[in-house]
Amino acid sequence: MASTENTAKGERIEILDRLRGFALLGILLMNFPGLAGVASDSQPLLRSFLEILIKDSARPLFAAMFGISIALIYDRTRERQRNPYPLLIRRLAILGIAGAVHGYAVWAGDILMMFAMAGFVLLFFLKLQDKWLLLLGLAFWLLYTVGLDFLNHYTPYLFDLETGMKSLGGEGIPGYTYLLREFSSMVSHLGFFLLGKYMYRKEAFSYMEANRRKMWVTAFFFFTVGFFGKTAMMEMPENLFINSLQTFFPFVLTIGVTIGVILLGTSPKRVSRLLHPFTAVGRTTFTNYLMQSVVFVTIFANAGRTIFRDVGIWSDPGYYFALSIAVSLFLAQMIISHFWLKKFYYGPFEWVWRAGTHGKFVSFRR
């Protein structure tokens, strides 16, 4: 019986790794135009399609997986009769430091600092009952939605990464306005953390596996509504009603994609093998996320900061060229991560993170 339970837990963790890897691909496909300095007016058809599919939809999945990871650590530590809070505080502090260095020295589009900030707030909610996790998760997401609409209504600017980076350098919108938007985004990530913990508590993966047909229909419905809603937003930017739902449609699409990926990951082996390549890259997400930025600002000259400001070789690359670099990089990360984990237990930054979290040396080489 215990063996069966351990096997089930192992399978669920593998699905989490694959979801993280899948989300990391989405983050890269969302970030690479900014990382490479692709002109914002470069709008080939493929770029529009990827923005509909990924923009504002990859981060919620990434954030939900982070919330589940925090919940796993919290429960496992309590099972060992230990206080989980010092461990989680160290873990989030290291993540925040890494994010601060990454955002200052490498690229302004860092998300690790935001995750750490939201994670510290999440610590106050770990003991909540399930219904409050769900209600507060939705409430924080709605607060972000209302806050973003408020900012967009009262300021004559579109809040995208490129504009925000310029504002912090003295151009474009006031820096404090951009930072206020980033704070509101942190609130939304806290909502996704809470929803991730709620999924974990309710054993959502097991429920989906046991109700596959119904969940496939649900996934298709959410994906369709989200995809065509985001398409309508892009095609009809002047429609006030549709654009008032600019954070709703990405969230709906994220739900559809998440359910679909979970169902694929729990399918018979022939089907679930499609997601196997994401397992290793998902286990080394921290390292791979940081390396994506380092590689891009080393190749391209437009996005690097401080020590990477003048390192890049290419300026103003075309969209398809930058996309080919992004896809090639992620494929290389899949391969390298697979062979790396055959020799080592963790990725390099994962090992530092784990050692710092536990306050002691942990085995690295297998």
C-alpha cells in the first residue's frame, strides 16, 4: 500500500516537472523578443499567433507550479515534525537575491524577484482552509485585473515590458507608474500561488485522471474561449468591452492548457511520452531560466544591463532569427538537462538553492 502511494506521488511530481518545463518554454517564447531587442512594430503572423497563445498565459502556469512546490515543501517538512517556515524563508530569500542580481545585472524582465515577494506573502496563508485558498486566490487575481484596468484607464500608455524598461531609464511613462503595475502583477501572482496550493490540496491531478473525458471537454472549452477571446482583443483593440477582459481571457486559456497538459502527462505511455522531454528541463528550471537570459544578452546587444550592456553581437535582429535562436536554445537545454541529471542530482543553481535552503551541504554528484 505504501509502495503504491509512493509511486503515485512520484508520478505526480514528474507531472509537475513536465508542467514546469512546458511553462518555461512558454516564458522563453514570451520573453525572447524583449531579450533580443526585436522591434516592437515587427508583427509577422507567427508572432501574433504566439502572443495570442502565450502572452499573459505562461506566467500563471509557472506561478501555479511555484505555489504547488511551496505547498509540497511545507507539508513534507511538517511530516518530519519540523517547522517549515525558517526553511521556506531561506528558500525565498535566496530566490529574491538571485532575482535582484539577475534583474540588475542581466535583464530587466526578471520574474524571480516578483515570485519571492509574492512567496513571502504566501507564507501567511499556508494554513488557510481550502475554501479560503480558492476565494482569496480568485480575489487577488480580480484585484490585479481591476488595478491594471484602472492604471490603463488613467494613464495614456500601454504597459508592456519594452515601455517599462524605457521608463525606468528616464523615457516614456513615469517609473513609479510602471513599478505600481509590477506590484499589481505581484498581487496576481500571489493569487496564482494560492490557486496552485488549492489544486494541490484538492488533489486536482488525481481528479482529472479519474474523469478524463469530462476534463478533456473542459480543457477544450476553456482553451477555445481563451484563444478566441485573446484573438478578439488583438483584432479589435478599440472594443472597450472585450479589452476590459484583457486579463480574463489569458487566465481562461491557461486553465485549458494546464488541464490538457496534465491529461497528456497522465495518459498511457505512448501518449505521455510526448511530454517526457520536458521532465529534465523542468527539474532544472531555475538554472535554465537564468541561462536563457545570459545567452540572449550575450548574443544580442539591445537588452543587456550593467555588465552585459555592451556584450551582445547583434543589434535589431529580425523576429524569425531571434525565434530560431530561442527554439534552438530550448532544444539544447532539453538535451543538456537530460544528460546532466544522469551525472548530478540537481542543476547548478538548484543545488545552491537547496544547500542554502537547508543550511547544509547536500550531495551533488550521483
